[in-house]
Amino acid sequence: MTELEFSEKYTIDHAQAYYEKHRTGVRRRLSNYLENRMVARALNVAGPVDTILDLPCGTGRFWETLLEQRPKKLIAGDLSQSMLDVAMQHRPEALLDQVECYEMSAFDTGLTDDSVDLVLCMRLMHHLESRGDRLAILGELARISRRYVVVSLWVYGSYQAWRRTRLEKRRPERKYRNRCILASNVFEREARNSGLNVKARLDLLPGISMWRTYLLELTP
Ligand SMILES: C[S@@+](CC[C@H](N)C(=O)[O-])C[C@H]1O[C@@H](n2cnc3c(N)ncnc32)[C@H](O)[C@@H]1O
């Protein structure tokens, strides 16, 4: 199975640090809040859905927001069992009763065609520098979803993207970059090639942040 170099870093220590990172400091807490709001906005545009897959779910940052939509089923998947363990460790039983957790790869989820209404894929795409990897994952998410795929990534066109590009230019050339910014037209073409149309573009902080969340809808 294709796996990515960056995927190996999600050990138990990293998972615990990831969980704490998003709860510490004003800047992190604000971005966590804004990202959750962005997810809620995408779900509102999509309308009611019965089954949601959160992949990769990491330490479950979006579970409370997703459950507010009252789906009949919430499935959470991640390649790292450590991330899943930390996610579960920090949640009350009552919440865990509403989430099914599985170790799974976004390249090959093992789910059947059309098995969920909406897939949420936050903070994975910006780790994929290779077009082939992005198409493979978009294709897999489009295959298992009946209707929507929500994806976040870094796009050009903001102060943060300009600053990051300038920083990258100063860094020595590296064989492998584990994060990248995409031109929105490039990503949108890749989504269309995977059978997904853009229904909404939601920017975390327009003009300032490079985080954008797309609500993509399967082509009828
Ligand atoms: C930056 S974290 C994002 C987690 C979560 N979506 C969030 O926003 O908090 C990236 C996650 O991707 C997971 N991951 C890496 N490669 C993966 C793959 N091929 N399939 C599924 N999950 C993967 C990692 O284990 C990690 O939990």
C-alpha cells in the first residue's frame, strides 16, 4: 500500500502532543475554534446527512462539531492507532458511544462504494506534494461517499501563503517536503477529475490565512 513519509511521525508521544497543541495558547485555540466553525459552515451548506466519516480524525478535534449535526452514524478513521487511542482517551463514554473508530488508510479505506453521505478530510491534503497521491486519495474518498467530500488544504492568495513561500525560497532544496501550498485552480481541477464539483469554498480568515476548506459534491 502507498504510504507517506510524514505519516510515520504519529507515535503515541506525538499524538498526545498533537491533542494538547490545539488546546494551548491563544493562537492555537483560536485557529481550532475557527476550523471547527468552518466545518460547521460546510455541514450547514451540505444540509442534513445520515452517515459521516471523519478521515483522518487525528485526535478527534471535530467530533463534537460533527455530532451537533446529529448524524445517525459517525465513523472515525486514522492510519495511526496512537492518534485514535489519544482521541478516545480524552472523550467521555457518552460521546464514545456515538463514534465508531477504525485504523484505516485514506488510500485504501476498506469501505464499500457509497457507504457514507459525507467524508471530512481535514489537514491531510496539504501534506501531499505529489499529484498522484492527491488523486489517489480524492478518488478513494469519492468512491466511498454517496454525496459530499469536505477537504481542507493550503491555497495561495493570502498573506500567510506569501510569507510561507518566501520562507521556502530561503530554505535549502530538500528531497521531500512534507507540506505544500496549492493553486486553487490546480486543486479544483484535480477534484473535478476525481468526479467532485466545488459546492463551496470556505476560507479560515480571507486574505490572511492560507487554510481553505472545500465542500465538494459528487458529480451526478
Ligand atoms: C495533521 S493530522 C490531522 C488530523 C485531523 N484531521 C485534524 O485536523 O486534527 C494528520 C493525520 O493524518 C493521519 N494520516 C497520515 N497518513 C494517513 C493516511 N494515509 N490515511 C489516513 N490517515 C493518515 C495521521 O495519523 C494524522 O492523524
